[in-house]
Amino acid sequence: MTQHDLSNWQPRPVPQRQPLAGRFVRLEPLDAARHGDDLWLALQGPDPALWDYLAYGPFASRAPFDAWLAGNAQSQDPLFFSVIDLTRGRAVGLLSYLRITSRDGSIEIGHIAFGQAMQRTPGSTEAVWLLARHAFDDLGYRRLEWKCNACNARSLRAAERLGFIYEGLFRQHMVVKGRNRDTAWFAILDSEWPARRDAFERWLASDNFDAEGRQKQRLEALREAPAAAPPATA
């Protein structure tokens, strides 16, 4: 394996509580008071499987949910963001940075809880893209991780669709809600990011969606196909 020269490497900045804007969604630092009503409606009920592989939830009543949100809003690692649907103007999900290791330039995306209205939408892809782009392009991280329960088929499919590379299985890694968790590890490296960034940008472009909002080309296909060269000018 080639060893990169990192003699000039400097620890990367820690991500801050700042909004990140996209075309479909905006990520805002989690604010329990401002986002609580929307998130309670989005995350409680419509998708009972949402909490199956998370270490917390579902919540039987509003008070423990609000306490959970308030604790997350104060956390720096994980650093939580609410996902604001720009069409609805309301919070429809959560996700975070975590295991932020600025010394080594490694960071993870996780704690993903997208309400049913957000699942399988361009906004759900854009939310992850916004965190990935910020980590690589703005903060200069070398490694972006994705980890999930090896039984979580939805998360496994999402990692592969989004371009994360499977790196292996940590057997009997954790005990979550009284059950064993084997953890699947995925990552994108900075050397792999430019091709993935290009595919994300092409997938999210307005001309990749028809009048009903259906995708014309899949994200995976765009990663495999090189971008067209710009037309020659006279």
C-alpha cells in the first residue's frame, strides 16, 4: 500500500454549528425549541421501523423526546443538524457528524432519522451530500465514515448507493437494546471524493428530474459514467 507523504499535515478544523444550504433542503443546527414540534410529527408514528436500529427511541410521550432533543442540541460530538424541507418549510429529519477526529482528518455521518415524508426523496440524498461536501471541500478531512448494524438492510443499501466503500464487519461490536450488533463499516476517502462529488452534483441537478420529480439517471450510474466534456469553443 502506498504511504502518502503527510509531513505537512495539519489537524483539520472541527465542524461548527452553522447552516448548510442546498436546493431541496437546508441543514440547520438542531434547536429543540424551534424544531421540536416538526420533528415530533415527522419521526413519531408514520414509520415504526425508523427506530429499530438506533440506540434510542421510539418515544412513548413528548417529554422524553424533548429531553432527548435538548441533549442532542447541546452536543458537539455528535453534532446534530435538523433537515429542513424547503418546500414545506419544516424540519423533517435529523442527522449528525460524529466521531470527529480532527487530528487524523476522519469524521463520520450517522444518527440518521428521516421521517417518512423525506425517505427516498432528493432531499434525503442532498442532506448527506451537504455534510460530505462540507467535510471534504470546506474542512479538508481525509476520510468520511458510515457505520450501521449489519442487519439494517436500508442503511446498507443507502451506503452503497451514496458511494461509500464497504471495509469490513466488526463482529459482536456492540449491544444495542438488548441485542447483539455486528457493525458494517464503510468509508469514502479524499482521493475518491472528486468522482463522487461530480456524480452527486449531476444527480441533484434540475435537469436530472422530470416534471413529476422522478430521477432520469440513477446516482450509481452517474458514478460509473464520466461527465460529458464541455462543448468546444471557436
